[in-house]
Amino acid sequence: MVVGGGLYESVKSAVKTLLFFVLFCTLLPAFVISYATVSTTRKLWIAFLANRYPYLKFARTNNIRSLVDTSRNPGVFHVLLQIEGICDVHAIRAKFNDHVLNRRDHYGRPCFSRLKFPLISCWGQYAFVKKTKDFNIDNHIIHAPPLHRGRPLTETNLQDYVSDIISKYMPPEIPPWQIFCIPMAYGGTASGSAECDASAPYYYMLYRIHHLLLEEQQNLRISDLLLVDRKIENEKRISDCDSIFANLLERPVYLPRIWNDIGATISNKWNEFIYQHDPLESPDIEKKHIAGIQQLISVVLIGVVTVVSDFSKGFSKVSGNPLMKIDYLKSLIDREIQRRNLNLRTIWNAIMMSIDPINVVKELIFMFWKVGATITLMLPWYVFQEMEAIRIYILMKKIKRNTVIGFALEYLPICFGAFLEYWKGVQLFYSAPKLVFEELFENKPNTEHYLQNVSLCGRKVVSWSEKVRSTELQANRSEKTGSMRSAPRSKPPNDIEVLLAVMSKSLKSLCLEGDGKIPSSIQISGRCMLEDYLFGLTNYQTGNSGFVSLNLPIAVTNNQHLLQSIRSSIAQIRRQQVMLNFLTIAQLKHDFLTDGLPLVVMKLLMNYLSRRFAVTVTEVIENRNIGQYRNLLGHAIKDIIYFRPPQSNTSVSITVQKFNDEIRFACMTDSQINPKHLALTAGFRKHLQDFQQL
């Protein structure tokens, strides 16, 4: 039976959305029960292990990276710095000792004690061994030999040299971090368009840092280990970025405005209420006497609100013992009772004063007079004010706010806009279960590729491309503007579209060198990260975005069609992956998935997803409000490359590195792909030039 495709597909999609939403609502109570059970059980298990092994400090982190972390495939971040100056290892060790290892808090305790503790696994939980007597900084800050395979170390063989270091595991008996100081032979030229002056000495520093060191010590930042001078205040936020991996959820405009106005109104009315009824705040009220039940109830209400507010502010400052918190609450109640003279005699006097016949008659006379005066005198004045508000709005387009008409003219459009935003959120929430399932679990044709079938060993190798100036991408955009004018309403490609097209060409080259088969597309997972996170101006939660998935076309041969396909994929992300991005942000900040689902379920899920998205992309957003960075030795930082380790079944991690108004690709792959992984970065400039020639 042939059915009209549009109507049939619409009905099918609506039924599917409804079924997934019903399934989500059905499973939600089970997830709540699972969250309470799993999180409580894990805390009890760690408490039991901590009591059983007092010489161990167990890791409390329970994020995705800790879940997939293994001894064969550890989550070790790598950062490579190019620094101008003479490499003095002794000065670096001394500065690291003073700035990091020997730093103490205001209580005199070491700030970063775990940097001296080896990391082991005990009963399936990571733990730091609390011992420092065997710590030797020479095992961590290492002066690398200036020769590689008998040849002087230059930019020509630097990548092979760095890969050789990274491919080796860190010794398990020492704390999981290392810094390699790599002096360069004079005369070696730096890669990229901004070449280093051959007459000026420079060196590299390669950092290897286990992720738990940063996650278990919230005050420790990458910049502390990099010895970056953080005397900079120009912090950037993810919300300020225009990356395709961030800010998918459109910011509401009207709902926050209504919320702020309601909050301000409540605050003003509350302050007015306090002034009228609180004897401690108003000079017009008798301090020692409470006149009637009405004022008594008002004083009690003010006292309750004050106690609740002070208790919520001081709750975290009180010792964790519940009895101490109860004593603190009791002291706040006693304070308010004493301040406001709320004893039995005061309460009795207030009740007797309210039921006094003379006072009752006075109140009735006042009430009748107020109602009569309002009807006869004030009502005409209110009508005149409303008519005047209408006249002013018609003639001058101004709103008189202290009238009903003015209030309606100002807030009805806002309320309508807020309703539309609310309805859009409801629709998004309703369709989210189906959209998330389709992105993560539905099979897409012709997306099987070489990188999903590599037998991973866990060791890593790296490579990076030449640098190009951002002006070259802008030149590409201006060239493209002229070539696309014939298409109606077409826009020139932006930077990230061009870079994704270059990445598509690079992945195609890798697949050709791998098994010779070219898939129609490769599903990649992507996120963006602020450069400020590396340099200590922000933390991990605020410096990283959530993940999105991108269906990157590979088999498209025409470069112009490739750019159009990438633009379509990005538009699809904006439409369908808002909730997926929101969920990954919630996991990033609150670990609600890893705390809510059993360990076995999460491991199976991550094994499946990491194979489906075998390629991950990280875009490092440059902060152009900051000039040149320097380290604590006073040396200028000329370049930085950040490598995010691929884990579980992920085989390739690509970084789109932006620094000092220059862009490059940097990749970290499993060593089983070596040397094919060089195809990811070797043709970066050539592919970019191909798009410039369109």
C-alpha cells in the first residue's frame, strides 16, 4: 500500500516520539531509585575501603574518564609548550618546588599533597598511597637528552622524539606526572608560519598528567604545573564562544526577565513588610510591645524567615556532625526569641489586646472609613490615571508604569514571549528521548570504517601539523564569498566549516592508508575547551563544553559539495542535539549518569559509544583579549599543543588548536595506527590550499 510519504513519515515520527516519551517517564522512577542505590552504595564501599586501608587515599571522582580508565589505557593528558629562553632544569625544579610542591594553605597544610603520592588500584577503586619519603623530583622533572637516535634534536625529528616519550608508560611506582625539559639544537626552525628566530634559544616542555591529579585536587590547575604566570584577569566563558560544540541551547530572554522582576518585587515588598511590622527595623513601632495578633503573626513570620536564611548560610560552615547542626539551629531560634521578646507574656498580651472590644470597634470604624474613602474619593482618581496612561501611550508611545494599563502594556508582550519560550522548552523536553536515542543508538548506513576495527593496545603516539595564520582562513572565506554568490541566500563558510572539511580530507587519507575503504561518513564526537582552562583562568567545569556528535562526510569528492554537506550536518546538530549536549554538560558538572547507573551498565554503554564514535575532536578556543603568556621564570610561551587522550574503544583524538592567532591540527592516536596517523596532520596546509582555490 502506497501512502503519501510526507504524511506517513510525520505520523510515524509523532508516534515514535510519544512512545519514547512514555518509555522515558516509565523508566524515570527506576533511575531515581537506581541513583539513590548506586551513589549510596559507592560511598559506603569507599568508606569501608578507607577504614580497611588507612594508608590509602581513595579517589572520590566518578566521571566518565575514571570509568573507562585502565592501567593499559590510562587517561593521561599531554601538553607541549614551546618556550623562548635557555633551558635551565635546576631553575625549573626549584621554581616547581616553591610554587607547587611546597605551597601551603592558610592552615599550614600542603596544597597539592597528591603530587607526591603514587596511584594504585585497590578493589576496583583508584587510591593514592599516602607516603612521601620516596618522592624524588628528579624522577618527575627530567632533562631530556638533546640527541634522538644519534642525531641532534631539531624540529625535523621532534615529533618522532615526543611520540617515543609518550608511547612509554609512566613508572607505576611514582606519582603519575612527568615533565620533560627538551632543549633544542640551535639552527632548528620551528614549524608553522611564525618561525622561531634561529639566533634565539628556545626549548620545549612536555607535560604528562594523570587526570585524577586534577580532578581530586580542585585547587590544582594545569597552569600550576605549567608554571604559567596567572596575573591576568581577562577571563573568557563558554557562553561567549561561537563554536558549533557550545551554546546549542538558545538562551531564553523573557523567562529570566520575568523571574528577575518577580524576585525584585518580592524583595521590595518583603523589605516594606519588615519596615511596617518589625519592631527592630522600624523606628515607628514600639520596640518592647507587640500590638495585637496581626503584629504578633508578622513578627513570628519575620523571625522564622530570618532563622531559615541564617541557617542555610551557615549550614556548610558548621561541622558535619548532625547534632552540631541541630545545636546551631537551636541557637538561632533562641537568638530570635530573645531579640523580639517572644515570651508567653508577650503573646498573651497581644491576644488580649486584639479581643479588647474597644480595639475591635476602632478597627471596624477604620475599615469602613477606608472602604468608603476608596470608593468615593480614590476610585475616580484611579480611573483618571488609567485614562491618562492610555492617552500618553497613544500620543507619546510611553508607558506609565504605576497604572494597570501601563503594567499590561509592558508585561503582556513579555508574558507572551515567556509562554513561547516555555512551550518551546516543553516541546524540546518531549522530543528529547527520541532524538537522543536516534543520535546514540540508531545505525546509519555506510558509516563502518577502519578506525572502528583497530585492535587497540593502549599506548599512544602523537603528531601535529604546520601552523597557519587565522588570516589565511579569512582569505579563504573572502575567496569563497565570490564563488558562492550564484547560489541564492548562500553564506561564505566560516572557520570551523573549513577546518571540518580539512579534517574530512585528513580522515579520508587515513582510511586509504588503513584498509583502503572509504566510508560515506564518519561519526565523530566533539567538544570545545577554553584556552583559559590550560592557563588557569577558569576551572574544568566552566572551561569545557558538553559533547555533540557530528556525521562528518568523507566520500564527497567535490570540495564545494563537501562544505555544503558539513553545513547541513551542523544545522542538524543545532536542531536535534540540544538535549544531548545538555545531558553531557550535566554529566560533566554533576556526574549524574555515573552516579545513577550501575558500573556494568555504564561500562557496556561506554564501550559501545566509544566504538561508534571512534574519533573525538576538541576545539581549543583562543582568548584574544590576552597578549603574550610567560612562565614564572620570565620566559615567553611561544606555542602550546594540547593532546586529549583517546580511551576505551576510541582510537583517534584530534585537537583543533588555536593559539597566538594561529591554528593547527594535533592528534593523539593508539600506537597500532602508527605511522598511518601522520596522514591526519601531514596534509593540513595542502588541504587548506585546495579549499582556497575553489
